[in-house]
Amino acid sequence: MERLHPRVRLLWALSSVVRTSVLAAIAFAVDRFLLALPQAAIAAGWLVLVLAGVGRALLAHRIWRFELQDDALFLIRGVVTRTDTSVPYVRVQHVDTTRGPLERSVGLASVVVYTAGSRGADITIPGLRPERATELRERLRDLAIESEATDAV
Amino acid sequence: MTRLHPRSAVVRVARGALQGAFFGFFAGSVGAGTAFLPALSVPLVAVFGALLGGGYALARYLRFRYELDGDTLSVDSGVFARQSRQIPLGRVQNVDVEQNVVNRLLGLAVVRFETAGGSATEATLDAVDEAEVDRLRNYVRRRDREPAADSGSTMGAGQFDAGGPTDDALAGSDRDESADSIGPASADSEPDGELLFEFGWRELLTYAVVSVRPAAPVLTLAGLPLGMDVVRIALRFNADLVGVSEALRPWLFGSPEGTRLLVFAALTVAQFLLLALAVSVVLTVVEYHGFRLTRANGDLRYERGLLRRYSGNIPLEKVQTLTVRENVLMRRFGYASLVVETAGYSGGDQQSTQGVAVPLAARDEVYELARDIEPFGDLDFERPPVRARRRYVARFSLAAGGLTAVAYAVDSLVFETGYWWVALALFLPVVPAAHLRWRHRGVDLDDDVLATRSGFWRRTTRIVPYYRLQTVFVTRSPFQRRRDLATVGADTASSASLLGGVARAYDLDEAAAVELREELRRRLTAHIATRRRDDSVDDDAAVGDDSDPDDSVTSETAATDDEATASEEPTARDDAATGDEAARDDDAATGDE
């Protein structure tokens, strides 16, 4: 089974820093304009959340795995609730590669697989090298075409 | 291209003018109050507003045109931002018709077309007259099964031919009603179809009672302007009646007057339940009066409603999931309700009632209809392993413990009555509740469908044909991991799954869950292959085939599907069945504890 690029840990850690900082900024704004909050607590909260985010990133990378099996894309993920998902190629509607600003900054890309289903209709594989992402997208597309479903919704 | 009915233009212009006048009046008043406009300007601004509002409504009416041509529904709309939309009829999931009181008086109705994509209703015709409703409905329905060949339609036929049915399909539906072979042009006289269910007053009231909604009065009271005052008055009345009003104060501060308080509580609860019953009855009667479910060549058609009439078509070949719901009362009296889910509705207003095919019927009849729609055998649910029950005990105990802790905290900090231990009574139902939850959960791998079941108060049984599966996922929460359990979810394109309606097999043994996932994948592949093979089956077999209801439904099911459509052939199905038999055997082996 294929694992994500190790740099995805950096990506996730960074994004957790960004998220937590936004929260902290809101908290500071509240403190400044609405009601007094203990600043030390905000800073401590920021630190705890960032550490948690980093820990989560490390764990998530250890758990995340995916594989192109004969008839389905198979993924294992989830730190707290562990989920494994199989997406039959027959059900793939379309495939995207995306690169957000943070992803670009660490040189990674994601592939998003869409199905017509309703829960988990879009499944993201993060932390891929851009070449690998493109290759994967094309491979998935080919597999989807090969399997050619008979029934549309 | 046709316009909507002129009478609807009158209604909409009137409504637009009224809104405009109201807004104008408001704006004028504000203007007169603050910007020192002369008082005379208020009616002038109001008139201007009315003209603007009415004019815009008229423009919208004039711009809105629609047309059924070949196998496409085209709709042009929009005054400033213009939109032109084409919907291949083969992709239409549901056609719903709604008549509010005004439209009923005018003989008009609103028609909505739903497809699987998009985030809102794809086309709303507001409004057309009743004859046109029938024409649209019949056209769409017949279009689904008829050769696209006849139409000289320009792009529709060529471009969307993928959805276009073939002759086999026509033959398939003609088996049931030979009168149906008339072309779309003369399609107006539609036989009413076979009546499946009908509500008289008896059924209506039974339904109202067994589906009593305890939340209904809360919502109603909260919705009324004086709702809270009504509640207060009722409470005060009760208090005076029992003579508890002077006891209430001391109760808050420490010395409860037991019996009176109990009477007070019992009285209030009884009133609340009565009110809930009354409100439920009223709501149910208003919603479901005159409910009828009929079937005509491959569609279910429902009608219901006392003031606002709803009717709609559920195409059976588009069915993604069947859901059977039974609450405690319904189970007690042997009733059930059936929801037929398609991929049509995409959020928004109709969630509460979408796809409800049968609100209430005897359990057997519900299952009979379900089997008619999507053939499956007897469901024999396998319960989760016994250790799952221990998990529920642990979980409910945690909840009870948490609530007791809260009660203790609140009591010792605020009320100081010393009665916090009453909350310990919450531990009493823990074991029975866990048992009931365990008992009502289960999964069954039938030959043709996956069935899952869960819930005690409202037991929900979901029936998913294998060929409708989308993704399959296995989840394990930390608590499940401790006991080696996992939950398997099977997603379909059904729109109800947006609300968490995915078929889930809860708390299977870890290994069994993984095996189930693999099995579902295998069956999905096998069933799709079977259907594909059936598509290439020769025509005569389908035509010669007699009218076994099951077969006719499946044949129509096949008929929607892309490109090659054909009727399902018995032999091919037998193949599939035997193939599954083998698969089922080894599944049973692994399923064992």
C-alpha cells in the first residue's frame, strides 16, 4: 500500500498552526474589543492546540494509506475514528487534482475523487508529489473508463 | 416554447405588485419620517413600488418559457440574467406537483422536475393548468421508455441518446398496459393505474395516532406569536388547580411538597401529550388527507393533502434505496411505512416528506410492495456480536453517570435540595436500553440486496440493491477498537443519505466487517456485470415474457439505464442468484463468531 509523502506532516502541521492562529486572533480581538480574556490562557491554548495538531499530523501520516486495487480505490485513514473506504472504479464520476496555497508552498498536491454517492461523495488523497498526483488522476480516470458503468443515476 | 398559464401570471403580478406596494409604502414612510419628504409622497412611492413589483413579475412571466421536445425539457428564464436550461428527460428523477389553495381555486398547479445533480430543484413551472400537468407527467414518464427515434427533435435525440431507451424497454412496459403504446402526442388520456394504497378516515386517524410527534406542539407553540403566553397561562391554571403555586417557591429553595408537585407534573405532562396528539392529528390530516398511491407502468404516483395538494411520480427504475420505518407504536400494531429514495431531491424544503411512498400500511403489505419494487428474499437479520451489547451498556452508563454528575453539581451549587441522587435512577434503564439497541440492530446479505436495521424507538430498515452501491466504508471509533468492533457503511446516490441516511451495519466483528466490505465490492461488480449482460440479451425473450409483476419491475429498472436497455431475462437472473449462493455460503462462514 502506498503512503503519503512525508512532507505532508509539515503541510498538516502548518495548516494546524494557521487554523489555531486564526482562532487565537479572534480570541485576541474579543479580548481587545468585547470582554477581557486572560492573554496567558489564549497563548497557552494556542500552544496546546498547535501541539495537538502536530501530534495529529504525525499520527495521521502513520495511518494514512491508499492502494489501487483491481476494482476499487482503497484508503485507510483517521486518527481517532479509523475509516477505510473502498471506492469502486465503476462509481468514479470525475477526478481532480488540486493544489491549495499551503500545498503549493510545500510542493505537494491532492487528488480528489468524486462519486455520485451522498456521504463521502468526494474523497481526497492529500500529500502527493505533483507528478504523482497527475499520474494518479490519469490512472484513476483510465480505470473509471475501463470499468464503464451501465447505470447512471 | 410555451409560456406558463396566463392565470398564474395574474397571481404573480398581483403578488409582485402587492409586495412592491408594501415595500414602497414602507420606504415612503421612512423617507417621510427622516428625509422630510412630503406626506403625500408615501402613496406615490407605494404606487411606484407596486408598478415596479408588478412589472418585474410580468417580465419574469413573459421571459419564462418551456418546451418538451424529443427527450429534452428546455426552460428559458430570467429577466436580467438570462438562463436557458436543457434537461434530458431520461435523467429526470422525480416529477412533483403542488397545488396550494389559491392555485386549486384557479385550477393551476406547480410542477417541479428533479434530477440527480445540482443543489436545487432543476425546473419549477409555476404554474400550469391541470391538463398540462397531466400532459407533462405522461410525457416524461413515457419518454423514459420510448424510442427516441420518432422525434425529429434537433439536439435532444442525438446528444442525449445515452439516456434514450430502446424498443425492448417499450415492449417491457407494454406488457402491463397495452393501451400505452400511443405516442407522446396523444398521451393525454392516461389510465389511472393500479391502486396500491388509499387512506380513508380510519387509516388517516390510525396514522395520526401511531405517528404522534411529541415535538409537534413544541414547534407549534414556539411558532405562534403568543405561544409562550399560552404555556404560561396553562401552567398557572394547573398550579392553581392543584394548589401548588404557593408550594412552588419553597420547592425551588429546598422543601418540596411531594404529592402536589407530582400531581402538578402529571397534569402538565398529560396536557402536553394530549396537545401533542391533537396537533399531530391535525397536521397529519392536513398533510395526508386523501392519500392514494397508484402504480402505472413503472412509476409510483402519490397524491395527498387536504388544503395544499401534493402529488408526484417516483420512477421505480431510479430507486436507490428502500427504507422501512417502524416506530414503537407501529411495530406494536403491525404497521410500517415505506420510503422510496431516488437521487432526485437535493436538500431544501421537501426533506420531511420526500419519497414517502407509503406513510402507513400493514407491515406485510409494505414488504410486499418493497419486494415488488426491488425483489429480495426474506430478510433474516444477524445481530451484532454479544460484546456489542456490553459496549452499549458501557456507553449508556457513561451517559447516565455524566448526567448524575451534572445533577449533583447543579444541586450542590444552586438548589441545595440534597435530592441529586434521584438522578441515579437514570442507571435503571441502562441495561434494558442497551439490550433493546442491540436487539434491533442487524444486517442481512440477501441475494440481491444489503439490508441493515437499527433503532428501537424508530426502527429503520434500509434495503440497498447491490448494483446501487457507491462507496463502502468501514469505521472504527476508539471504543469500537477496544472491543474489536467496526461499523460498515454502504453509500448510495440516494438523496436521503445527505441526512445521514446511509445504510450502516453497526458493530460487527472487525474481521466480519472487513469481509463484508469485500463481499459488497464483489457483489457490486457481479451485479453490475449481470445487468450489463442482460442488456445484450435478445429482444424476443423480453417481449414473450409474461406479466409477472416482479419481472416487469426489474425490466423497467433495467430500462432506464444507459445505452442498451433491455428487459431482464429470467435465466440471466438465475445465474446471478446461483453465483451469489456460493458467495453467500462463504460469507456465512466468516460471519460466525
